[in-house]
Amino acid sequence: MESRIERLCVERGLKMTGQRRVIARVLSDAADHPDVEELYRRAAALDSRISIATVYRTVRLFEEKGILERRDFGGGRARYEPTEDGHHYHLIDVGSGKVVEFQDAEHEVLMHTVANRLGFELVSLRLELFGRRLEPVQPGRAPRKPRRDAGDPQPSSDRVSA
Amino acid sequence: MESRIERLCVERGLKMTGQRRVIARVLSDAADHPDVEELYRRAAALDSRISIATVYRTVRLFEEKGILERRDFGGGRARYEPTEDGHHYHLIDVGSGKVVEFQDAEHEVLMHTVANRLGFELVSLRLELFGRRLEPVQPGRAPRKPRRDAGDPQPSSDRVSA
DNA sequence: ATATTTGCAAAGCGTTTGCACGGTT
DNA sequence: AACCGTGCAAACGCTTTGCAAATAT
């Protein structure tokens, strides 16, 4: 079955090879922000006739076509996620590496204001929060001792609106 | 004469070699956000018995000691600036590559709030604005046609408070 | 005197690319 | 058929590192 990303590729007139179809599917199925290595692993699991060079090329092509967005959460490797409608930002859990997405209209406005005040038109911005999980404090209950939660070493993400 | 950064090095008990003294001086004199290559160039101008490997090692050491802060403005190379008291952020002029610093207390508070709302304690954050120079609009005068201002290709920076 | 730091060159890492082959339109 | 995409391996740009010589304390 045709994946969401594959549909976008066709719309934009990309030649659909087997490799691109597989990568499109992997991306469509991804709920996280995988790096190229990880995409390659997942793609190769579906079809082993894929080289990592192709993943690099494809991911770059998709980005140029506006299908994908490249992220840099530190750590030296680029990470990718399908382009979405509204802008959102990322909070990286320093404990587990998990990525939480959030939106913040107020912030957006503020940054435009700041840029203008400095004599600039805001073209784009990069915002990443790095945070440590907070033990939820229940009213009327003593907070429990924080558990050592190693978290999974693989990057993944939940989607949250704040 | 002993540079500001050199003083910090001594305070932190670093062994002061000739190379480190030169690099400390270059950093003390820098008003911008140089990358390692640039630091090396400036250091070598003062004392040619310096290798780029030493610059890399020194910059890393200084960062570990809290003397320097590493920045990533995109473009793949790390850039450095002396640690300062108050936090500040950077706006990169996409036209010239120049970096403008600014502060924004409101934003700081907002980001803490957002993190908390998501169940996290804010550990650190990364914020960079990318902007295009705005032609200053003078009241009562028609705006002039924007000049094609190539800007200098070398990165540099002004310090501004907004 | 001894532990650290240095220069050099080689290696590492993520990413890109030249080339000949193979697949899509 | 013509063109574009692919795999492979080599190259790339930035950064780190092993080693033996040099240096700070």
C-alpha cells in the first residue's frame, strides 16, 4: 500500500524506485526522529538491497522537496522527521534521549518581536530544550524518592502539546 | 601582560604553556565567535609554534573548565566564546553571517514554564535566530530600495541588548 | 624529576561523490 | 531509448588520538 510520504513524492514528481518506496514507508511509519543510520537499519530490514549512500541521498532529496525536515539535537548526526503543518519544537530528555514535541505560539511571537527590535526580519529559528524528567508531585502526598530510570537507549519520541 | 582568560586558567590550576598563553590571549581579544580554524590562524600569527591539534585540545580543555562555551550556529564547525555572566542568545544575519547577541529574560521564564508543563526540569536550552537585515524605516520618509549588501564573508559580531 | 603537553601524522566519524551499472519513465 | 538512481568505495571536512619529543611545575 502506498505510504503517506510516497504519495507526497509522486505529487512532487519524483521517480519512484524500489529504494525510495521503502524509505518513504519507513519514514511514514516512524513516530520518532531517526538518524540516517537508523533509517538505513529499518529500510534494510524491509529490503536488503539498499545502501546507506542511497539513504543519505534520498533523505537529502526529500528535504529539498520539503517532504522531510532535518533536525540537529546535538551528538553530531542529523535526524529527520516528516514535515508537518504547524511549527513545533523539541524537548530532549537528557536522561533517556527521548524527544518530546511541543508548540508555543507565545514564544513564536516573542521571537519575531526580538528580531525586529534588533533590526532583523526573522527568517527561521532553532529552539531546543534539554530537560530532566520531573517526578509528578501529587497534592497531599509526599513525593517518592526518584527512581533511577535508565530509559531506553534508542531515541524515540512522544507527541505532546503544551 | 596577563590576559583575562589566562587569569582564569591560573585560577583553575592549569599548567600554563606558551601555546595556552597565546590561545588565551587570542580568546581574550576576540569580540566575535571564532571557529577553531580562525583561532588557529590568529594564534599562529602571534606565535607560529602552534599546531591546530593543540588549539583543538585547548579549546576543549577550556570548555571543560567552564572558561569557554562552544556554540553551533550550523555550518558544521564549532565556534567559541568566553563564558559570560548572564545568559545571552544569538541572532545570525543570514546575509553576512554576522552574529548579534541579545538577552531576553521573558523568554527564559517562558521556556522554564513550558518545560515544567511537560513534566521536565529545564537543564539547558539552545536558541538561535536567523534573520535578514531590515531597512530601518524612518517616520515620514519613503523607504529606500534595499541595497544588495554582500556583507563581509568573515564571521564577526556586535554586542547588542534587546 | 615527573607528570603533562605538544607536534605530527594517522585515524575517526558522519556525510558526500565519481563511476559504472541498473532501473524507471 | 534516454535519463536518472544506485551500489561501491574512495574522498571529504571537522575533530580526535597514538606516539615520541619537549616542557611546566
